[in-house]
Amino acid sequence: MLKGIAASSGVAIAKVYKLEQPVVEIVKKEANPVVEVQRFNDALEKTKSDITRIKEIAAQRLSEEELAVFDAHLMMASDPDLASQIVGMIENDKVNADYATDTVATSMIAIFESMDNDYMRERAADIKDVTFRLKCNLLGLMIPDLSLINEDSVVVAYDLTPSDTAQLNTFAKGFATAIGGRTSHSAIMARSLEIPAVVGCAGILEAAKHGDTVILDALEGEVILNPDDALIQKYEAKAKAYVEEKEALKVLKTAKSISTDGHQVELAGNIGGVKDVEGVLNNGGEGVGLFRTEFLYMNADHFPTEDEQFEAYKEVLTNMGGRKVVVRTLDIGGDKKLSYFQFPEEMNPFLGYRAIRLCLDRTDIFRTQLRALIRASVFGKLCIMFPMIATVKEFRDAKAIFNEEKANLIKEGVKVADNIEVGMMVEIPAAAVNADNFAKEADFFSIGTNDLIQYTMAADRMSEHVSYLYQPYNPSILRLVKATIDGAHKEGKWAGMCGEMAGEPYAVPLLLGLGLDEFSMSATSILKARKMVTSLNKADCAKLAEEAIQLSTAEEVLALVKSKVDK
Ligand code: PEP
Ligand code: MG
């Protein structure tokens, strides 16, 4: 049994599907050109048919646009220049096909990477992908492919990127990763897909073999390999009980989120794309409190155009039927990279060139997104917020660009809503401490506790080694949350929270007590939070929060909350 961090609740029992890239070792050999050219041609044909098959399977889920990457790869695999260079080298130098492929690929990649044209530079990634598959086929190595999973499986990986999680089909019953914490992006994706996940499970890659039977207990954060029948039965019962408990909460789907003394709050859902709206509505979400738009960028092979973005925002706003939708502008950088954009090399990318810092530097990217958003504003109730704001000047600069683009669109004769709210995330301690000043300029706050805790505790949210410092109940965090909410209320503005803390059952009484107006969380947490809110008395919670803030440690706070709530 291996211990990890429970990142998305549920229990799964299935076979291990190991997502591990094969190690390609190229050795130069003298070889018969006739044999090698034949090997190369066979591997090339297999590469083309692999890509075609993956595209066919992906076509069931992806749009034409998203499928374009496969066409680019097919075109690359059919490129006569690539083939003739490799065949030429095999024939002239009398070397093995794998060595020739590797040599030609390396030099082609280097040429494309050095071009000063974005489009050409992006092609380097395509060549890398296609020639990697070609080399694996030459060496008889299997490339795991999540979209091809066709039996109930638990995916075991070092980490899962957003494009990995996008490929998961219904046979993927859950996943376990070696790295990550509760707020790493693979964990967030698991919650929006509503599949169990255990992350930060050190040793899992060494211990699990492809095809092993595995129990994934994502309620406790445990992974059990090759269990006996008795253990399987025990966990089947646990899985069933969990599903029944989830079902029972459904009665609260249309209930209002009102405390026993009549105080109403809003319980909203976090989404990463258009498809997630359904989960929010199915779980009784009263709005979208965070649309992480970076997924639109990460799931593409180019910066999404204004029209592409407009369609996505329009669909979300329309599907939410007039309920509030808070869209966060591009929050890229840190652990969120783009295949088609070169980030500067930095020692600490989480403290570096990212989010609003990048957007205020690359205003072309920022303006495109703002225009798409403003154009979509007439289809619902839109709130826009900027991520990673540290200074009032950053907020002013971002808002000024928003105002310019709004004025430009109006001049162009485009209809725009007159009730767009422009707010900011509070996820840097500097912003929380200075919240009353920010509140004079921002229409609302949304507290991003995933980052706020990471920056307050100086503890990398991706590192399982310091995950003990992810302490939402630490009085230091509660004080920053309080300063933010009080700052907003002083200026008559509303304060929400879209970090994972908002959905933690024991945090709900504290946040309600501190006066939080909107709680936004993974869709699967909404009904549990509603059960909490509707059973709590706001005035009592205010006293509880006041008491909690005077304590010294997270453990004391949690014990206090439990003593009141679990009575
Ligand atoms: C946060 O930091 O709390 C947040 C909601 O944003 P993200 O998790 O996307 O960084
Ligand atoms: Mg954040």
C-alpha cells in the first residue's frame, strides 16, 4: 500500500495503465542499406497508421479545430523531404535506420527552432513528436496513449498534463501520480472530470506494473496494489457507499444556499472549459466563480484567435442562462506552459513571468482575449478578473486596457453589455494586506487560496515534500482572508473565493462567519458545501471565526471547528 494525497474523492478498482514514455536509446551501427531502408519504410507506414487511428478515436471527442494537430503530424510523416533525407543517409553512410532518423530529426528540429517565424518554430514540436514515434516504431517500443485505453483502468503516471487529462476516456476510472498536491492542475482536472485521483504518491511508478490490479482509495489517499479478494470486496463496498452518499446529496440541487438564520450566499463552480458547465449545473451550481481560460490556450497548438475565444465565452455565458460567470484572464506560466510559446528560463517560474505580468508585457495577447470577452458579454452576466495582481498599478493598467478595448468595440459598432464587472484575484499576500485600497478600484475580489497559501507559506504547491505547509486553517491564512473580505465590504464590493479552500467542508463555517459572499469550487464539492451552509447559523459562525483567528496553529483551528460542527 502506498500513501499519497487524496485529490479527487471516490474509490476505483481496476487495472493499472502505466503512462510512461519509453526511453529511446540510439546506437550507431554499420548496416545493410537495403534492409534498413525497408525497416524505415515499414516504421514510417506504421507511424502514419498510428496517427490516423489516434485521430479517429480523438474525433469522437474533439472539434475539427482541435483535430488539426493530427493532420499536421500526418503531413509531417508524409513529407517527402524528411523521408528522402533519412533514406539518403542510410544509403550513403551505410548506417542503421534508427541512427539516420535520429540524426536527420535532430538537425531538422534545430533548424526549425532557430527560425524567427512563430509558425515555423511551432513546427519543430510537430517534427519532434512524429520522429519520436518513428524511432519508437523502429525500436519496437510502445508509446502509451491514453485515448486508446479500452478496459477499466487506473492511470499511473509521474504527472498528467492538461492534454493528457483531455485524452482520458470513460474507461479511465481514476489516476495516481507520483508528484503533485491537492491544488496541482492534475488534481483540479480530476475533480472537474469527477474521477478519483491520488497525487503525490511517491514510489508508485516503481511499484506498479502495467496490468496490475489496483485499488485507488481517493478518500484516504491510498493506493493498494494487487489486493486479495477479501480486500477487493471491502473496497467495493466502500465505493458503493460513496456513490450512495453522493446520490443522497442530490436533493439539495435546487435548494437555496441560506443559513439557518437567513443569510444567503452563492455557491458556484470552477470550470476549465465549455464542457465543464454541465457538471456545474448538474451539481446545483448557482454560477461560475472561476473560468480558468488558460485551458483554451493549453489545449490548442496556437494562441486561440479572438473568434475562437469569443465562441467559447459565448457558449459558457449562454449555457449558464444569465447566471453570473466570472472569467479569469490568461493565467499562464508557473506549471502551466504552452507548446507554442517560449517562456524565459527562470529559477522560480511560480515567482516569475506569468499571468497578468505576461499579459501586461504582451498586450497583443491580452487585448485579443479582452475583445473576445467583451464581445461575448451580451450573452449573459459577465465578470472579468485579472490573476496574480500584486500592485494597484497592475490593476489600473489592466483595467485601462479593458476600457480601451471596450471603447474600441463600441466605436466599431459592436454591442457590448453595460454591466460587466471588472475584478481581481487576491492570491498574492501583498494584495490581501492592501485589500481596502484595491477595493476602491476593483468591482469584486476572488480569493485564490491555492496560490495565496503557496505564497504566504513559501511552499511550492507542486511539491509533495512540502505539502504539509498547505494549511488553509492556519490563522495567518484566515487573517489574510478576513482582511480581503473586510476590505471589499468597506467599499460595498463583494468577495468570493475560488481556491480549493472554498469547497473544504470545515472551511465553510469559517468563511461564512468571515462574511464571504461567494464560494466557488470544483463542481463535485458544491452539494456538500450546500449541506453545510444550510445547517449553519451565520451569527454563530462569525463568533467561531473570531475565536479561530486568535488561535496559534492550523491544528487548533481545525479542532475548534470540528468541535462546533461535528456536535
Ligand atoms: C488559486 O490560486 O487559488 C486559483 C484559484 O487559481 P489556480 O489554482 O488556477 O492558480
Ligand atoms: Mg492561482
